Amino acid sequence: MLPDIFFYCTVFGGGALLLQVGMMLLGLDDLFDGLFDGAEGDAGGDFDAGLDADGDASGFWLLEMISIRTLTAATAFFGITGWICLAAEQSTTVSLTAACVAGYAAMYSVYWSFKQLFKLETSGNFDPRNTVGKPAQVYLTIPAERGGVGKVHMKAQGRLVEMLAVTEAGDPLKTGEQVTVVELVSSDTLLVERSPESTATV
């Protein structure tokens, strides 16, 4: 059973990782993200945590780590490492532990790398205050009544940006719903409300 899990993680995770790298080299990475918006929303949409009194969401590092890029890398390296360990006749416990460590390390490495890249691309240019009043789309489900944070992505200053978001709505804002930015809660978190024309994806 475990060898099969490692095998399929290696094949599907590795294949998706290679596809993603290829599309990035061709400048088509936004298309890759668009194809899997729903999947990523489901993966992180139920992550629920409260904001502090100042509404600062900077501590939600785990939520920030969750993306198609990081999950793909984690799956691939989990499978590859576990498969190598079993091939080397390591015990099931050792193989599973090593696979989990490698998967997490790959996930964090990709997250950190893209975060640094994003900082370089936006340094001195992007002003989050310019998002107020603009339309956005829910990327990860936003819990109701400021019960936690989700994510939205939107066009701002000529580029696609992704930010944490909260809402005061009485029900959650689902992945794919159209929203409007009402207020800048903190440097990386927006207060949004549902747009009248919004339709939730299932």
C-alpha cells in the first residue's frame, strides 16, 4: 500500500511540477494557476483562525504557504523520498518520516522562494491602498464575520496580486465569488464584501 502511495505521489506530483516549470519558462504560469484555482481554494478554504484585536493577519504563515505550487512540490518530494527509502530497504517508519520531512522542506522552500521573488517584483511599486474600491475574486474561502482569513486575487497597478482577506458578511465568501475591497485592514489584509453580481462556484 505505502509503495503505491509513494509511486503515485511521485508520478502525479512530479509530472505536475515539471508541467508547472515548463509553463513558467514559457510565461504561462498565470494560466496554470487559473486551471487549478478551484482545487487550491478547496485545499485551503476551510482553514479557520481568528484575527487579533488590531486585525493583523501576518501570523497566518501556514495559510500563506498553501498554494498549488507548494502542494505540488510537497507531493513530488514526498513520493520521491519515500520511494528511494523503500528501495534502499529502509523500514516503513523511516521511509514515511523521511518522506514527510522532505515534503515539508520542499513546500517551505518553494513558498519562501516565491515570496522573495514577489517582494523583488513589487518592491517600491505596489501600494495596497490602491486596492480599495476595486473588484476582486475569492481565491481561498473567507470565513464569515471576521472569523478567519481567506485569500483574494485581483488586478492592481497593471498586475495580478494575491492578498489575505476578511469579511463582515454573515456567511462565508466561497472560492470564485466576486467581491469588492472595502478597506485596508493591514499592509497585507483586505476587508471585502460580496459584489451584487457574485456567483459562487461549487
